[in-house]
Amino acid sequence: MPKDMDAYKNKMELVETIDPEIDKPVFRRPGFESIKTLGEIDERIAQFIRKAREDKDLTRAELAPLLGLSMQVYGRYERALSKMHVTRMIHLCGFMPMEMLFSSAPHLWGRTPEEARDTVELAQQVVSLPHGTKRDLLALVRKWSR
């Protein structure tokens, strides 16, 4: 049976938009400021990975080989000249903070900027907890969710 895609789009709060990189309409959740183009999202990811690398006091020449890349190829990611594949992004997350997606699409973490920041901060805090504490916290959250 076909799904009611209009109901699905409404439930997911998707709106139709046109992106210069795609030759047909796409549906996206609006961000806090507006719907960002794919190019604008690439720019935000590039800014994030550059800042994260600099915050770790690493040069491109030091980080690139850890990813199996030449410095020139990695530099194209930081300048948003090349698009990063999801698999490369996952690999990079092993070296960089987990907030890479938050930096480019914070609206996916909450309904307001404040809620989004709180959600990512909570996730950061939970990641650093000992496993036993995580299990206790999970049991508590499950209880609250009933």
C-alpha cells in the first residue's frame, strides 16, 4: 500500500525547496535561520573541520596522513572545494569532536537554538561518563519516558 507522502512530509516538517546543485525540488527541514543550500552546508563543514584541526594544534600535513590523504586533498575539504563522503566524515570523527553535524545542521538537534545546544552538550557529557553511569542514566531516562 502506498504511503501518504503528504502526511509524512508534514509529520517530518519537510518543506519543498530548490537547491542550485539539484535539478529538481527537494524536501528539507528548515534550519533556525533558513534552509541552507548544499553548498552552504559544505562551507559550514569545511569551517568546522578547519577550526577543529586548529583547536587540536594540528597542521594539515599532520592530519592528512592519518586519514590516508595528501595534504592537498585534505586542504580541499577545508576550503569546501571537494565534497566529503559520509565514510570519510565518519573516519574524521575519530579525530575531531562529534559536533561536526551540529555545526552544519543544528536544527536537527532541537526545535530551538537553545534546545539544540543543550542536546549536543548533553550528548558530549554522556559520552565522557563511565559505562556504569551511562547504564544507570539510561535506566532513569527509560523510566521517565514511560
